[in-house]
Amino acid sequence: QVQLQESGPGLVKPSETLSLTCSVSGGSISGYYWIWIRQPPGKGLEYIGYSFYTGSTNYNPSLRSRVTLLVDSSKSQFSLKLISVTAADTAVYFCARGVASGPSWHLDLWGRGTLVTVSS
Amino acid sequence: DIQMTQSPSSLSASVGDSVTITCRTSQSISNNLNWYQHKQGKAPNVLIYAASNLQSGVPSRFSGSGSGTVFVLTITGLQPEDFATYYCQQSDSAPYTFGQGTKLEI
């Protein structure tokens, strides 16, 4: 059974870099979109971006200048880096797998999410 | 960005009831709409993809309909395990936005 697990620091200082990794166990990285989503406390879900297994990426324009998404097939992992964080980046961060469904796609597998707090 | 308007934001119901949740989009997205269930502390699960397709393993009491700008998730015969938060998400064009969620409570 394929599972996703987020890992990384739960506390990041303002202006520093938030780095998270999502480990894929029980399955392959190939053929899928690897996606990051976040949920600030008391708010809705926000799409951060995706990295395709080939390395191509798509970023939410609201975060594009600060975010980098990478896939490491050799480690069955994908990662998120968000620079120059502020308190507004405090959120539960989810990793997820996107799978094609005809001409569209959906998120068929999610991690449980990890809370990252930005505070000094 | 495509704006998503999901309603209601919260809903009280009883076991055995049927409920509907509506998602409206600011522009037509054909059938590129997915529904997810989320229970606090757990990984969200996809219920319906491409507006009306039931994800494998999801009970048939869940159904989805709609196209264009209006979509509906229906749960027929609520079970105790269905009390959760539900989200719609458009997969038509980036950034792939979500509705604000509907919290379904007993």
C-alpha cells in the first residue's frame, strides 16, 4: 500500500527557509504529479504547486517567487523549500499524489500533514 | 484564479439523513471538479473525481453531479463515519483552487 509521509522542522524563524520532505513508500515516483498543499489555522486549503516526476513544475503565482519543488526519484522523495517565511506561512503542510483521470487529474493519495509554525 | 464558492460552510444532520453540498466556480471548468473528505489529524481522501466518478473503495452512498460552474456532492443515508469536513477542488486550470470546506456535524 502506497503511503506518503511529510517530515521536517515544526518551527521555523521568520525570514528563514522552510524545508519539508515527503517520502513515498510502497510505490513509484514515476508517472505522477507530486503536490504540496497547505492549510493555515482556521482557513481553507491552498495549492502550493506540483513537481511532475520528469522534473517539470508548476507554482501558485502567489508563492512563485519564494518556493522550489523538487523530485528525487532515487530516494522516492519529493521536497518543498519556501524562503523568507513570515507568520503568514504558518500552516499544516500536506503532500499529495496527483493522478490523471482522462483529460483531468485528482489527488488520490495524501499525507497526514505536518504543522509548521513560523515564530521567533 | 478560479474562485470556488462552497456551501453551506457547516451542516448539522443525523445518521440516516441525506445531505447535499454545493460548489460553484467563477468560470466554467467542464467536469474538472473533485471532492475530498477530511477528518482532523488524518490524510484527506478523494471521494469523487471528474465531477461524477466514484473513487474506488468509496461507498456508493456518495455521489457527485454537475458540470460547467455548479457541482453537487450528495451523501445518501449518512453513516457515523461520514461526519467530517468536505472540500471541492477544481483541476481545470492552475492555480488549482479549493472550496472553503463544509463541516458536517451530528
